[in-house]
Amino acid sequence: MTSLTIKTFIANLVGVNVFEFLRYNIGLKQYIKTNQRVFDRLLFPDDIVFDIGANIGGMTHYFSKNCVNGNVYSFEPNSYNYNLLLKTIRRYKLRNIFHFNMAVGNKNDVLRLAIPTMGKYNINTRSTISSNTISEYEMDKKIILNYQETKMITLDTFCFERKINKIDFIKEDTEGSLTEVIQGGVDIIKSTLPTFYVELGIKENPPKTLSDLGYKRYVVSDDSTIHPFDSCDGINKYDRTNALFIHESKLNKYVHV
């Protein structure tokens, strides 16, 4: 049973409203707890962080609380999730966050965001603008796609318009649009060499642009240590759904790597 099917089954069992209440109140705390072991080793108080695919704000919350002298720029194209992101910001009185109801990609445009639906449940957490992911959804007969109009902007355009000349850390979870995010931000990435924490399965290949720019891939083990991707075969338990990319010139910043 896939994660989408499990979520739909639970939503239909307890009711969509109850499920969404639980997803927000339990899921938010789980986001923070699960990723704390990673970000404690990678974030600094003055960091400028971009949370691309912020969802309900679990990681945005953590970034805000730990980068107290920096800023967090959070992007969430799904309107339902974005409203929960705003709820998180208000609930925890987060002050150093700039939030945007838009997607980040490889062009400045207005396009359609696909929202998979199973039964009565809109699976907002799996919304996507990725044509490959949309094609996968269309092949699943249990999924019906709804669409929502959303604005998309490139990282380079966003940073130019707001005179942002530094990014220290980028977290990306866009359901299949990592390559497009990087394509739209080549200039700011080249000039600031931010560390990336991205949604990328252990068997998936990273965008070639990152390796061309001098980035190396790392994994995080369950004991919170960070290891080169090439040596992960000797690690019993590690995060297989996300990947770290650190530029070779920035390794000395993380003395524990």
C-alpha cells in the first residue's frame, strides 16, 4: 500500500476534517523532530534560508527558531497548505519569515498546480507542477487530478528583485521539480554556493548542474552523522528519501562532516 493510499484510507476512515486536524497538529511536530538531527549540524544563527515547498511550515518553524539573526524565505504554491503555513507563523509568533504563495522553478510564469485526489481527500502535500510527476499520477486509476492556478518565479529573478545577495541553505521538496529549481537559480547558486537539503531518493540521480558546480552528495545516518554518499553502503540506517549537497569549498564550514 502506497503512502498516498494509506493517507486516503485514514482520511476516509476518520473523516477528512479530522484527518486534516491531525495532519497539522501532529505532522507539524513530527516535521520538527524528524529533521532537527540534520539541521542542528548545518544551520547557523546568521543564515539566510530558502524553504522551497514549505508545506504547513514545520521546517520553516525550525529554520526561524534557529537562524535567529537571519531570514527565512518560504514558498508554498498550494493555497490550502499556504494557509496552514500562515497559521504556523502566527501560532508560534515567528518574526523573521517572508512567505510567498507561489512555486519556484525555471521560468517566470503563471501555470497550473496539480493536486491529486483519492476519494474525497485532496492530497495537498503531493501537489506538483512537475510534468513527470503529473504523468505518474495520470497513470494511477485511483487518482483524480484537480488543478489550481499558481505563480512561478525563478530564484535568480526573486533574488534580483529583492536585492538578496546571499543564500546559505536551501531546502527543496517540490514533488519532482528539483532540476527546474536549480535551472532557475544558477546565478545566485554560483555566487553564494548554498548548501542543499533536497527531496531525492537514494536511487535517483541528482541534477548534473550540481556536480558541475562542484557539489558533493552526502547522506545523514540515524545517529545524526553525515557521510559521503559514496560510502553509504557501509551505513546500516540513514535517510533514503532526502539528500545533502555541500559545495567542496564549504566543507570547512561543517567541521563535523
